[in-house]
Amino acid sequence: MTSVSFSDTLPLPSRYLIELANSGALNEISNSPGAVRQHIQRDGLVKDGITRKAIFFAIYQTGRYGPQNGFRICLIHQGFKINVEDEAIAIAEAQITQGLSEFITLGAAPAPIQDP
């Protein structure tokens, strides 16, 4: 078992994101044109062009075998407007160079829930 704490002043080492991307625990989506949008529409419970739940997945370069050759981990927040955010989706589907380790978020993060 491994445990690591992180905060704004103590960032998460990149090796943990690499391990997550390569673990097989995340859906792996090719960055071919339209693939990310299709995945968001299918898994984000999209209604009226807005995601109804958050989704988390890894994007890899088309033509390579999975994220071990470079990846972009992607978090889509609930409320992401898929029909409006074409530029954000284009960034998610952009070329992934060999060895890239990137984390992107699309949409606005929800407000934190206060502890009672």
C-alpha cells in the first residue's frame, strides 16, 4: 500500500498520475476527432447539451497503444455545456506528444459543500 498527502503547498508527484493513467482503472479514449465529445455524451448523462454528472477518463494519442505512451487525464464537471464548449473539446482532442502527462478539467468546479 502507498499513501501520500498533498495540498496547495505539497503537490501530488506526477508518478501518481502516471500510475493512475496506466492502471486501467480509467476509461481510455482516443483523441481522434469526435471521440471525446462522443464519450462525454455517452457517459456524462447529457440532457439538453449539459452533463448531468462528472466523468473522469484518460485520453491517448490515436495510433498509439493506450496512455503508457503519453496521456491527458480529463475531468469533466457536472454542468459542462457540451454544445457550447467546442474549443475546450478541441483542446482535449489535441495531439498528445510521446511521454506527455497532462491533467485538464472542462467546466466549472462545483462549490464546496460545507461540513455541518
